[in-house]
Amino acid sequence: MTVVRTLVRLICGATTISILGIWLYVFAPITAPWVEFGYYGKFNQVRRIIQETPNLTIIDQWQHRDITLEDFGFTVRRPDGSTVQINFYERSEQMKLSSDDDIRDYIVSSI
């Protein structure tokens, strides 16, 4: 009987933790800049890549928040002092990019 009770408690605990984890992932987006998954994942990945690109400075950013982070963009200062807008729109080709190298190539082609 004790083994069954312990097993039931373990299953209930694991289920509760799983449900809590899913709830946090869906309803409590993590905004920490090092998190590159979930609601802000693509935004954080693109921001990191722009920040790693020599001679580029992010001077502004925007986001279209909804159930998902549909669109976002950055205003970036180039080495010559001019600015350029780098945007990622829902269903656009650049939003489908996933590897750092592909995103970096898109950013470089945009500036």
C-alpha cells in the first residue's frame, strides 16, 4: 500500500510540475535576453546577432505583441552614422530563418 501511495504522489507531482511548466512557457513569456526560445526567442536571437556584428549599434527596437510575437524590428546605426531598419514580419522569409549564420547574412544584406 505504501508503494502505491508513493507512486501516486510521484505521478501527481510530475503532472503538476509539467502543467506548471507548460503554463509558464505559454502565459509568462521570459524576457531575459539570453533566452532564445519561446515568445521572445527569435527577437532575442536577432538582437544578439546584431549586437555581435562589428560597427552596428541598436538605437531603437519595436515589437508587435499578440498571442505570439508576430513582428519586430530594430533601427540600427551603421558605421557611417546613417540608420537602417531591420524588420522581421510574420510569414516573411526572414522570420523563417533559424540558424545564426542565415540571420547574420540577412542582417548584413540589409545594411
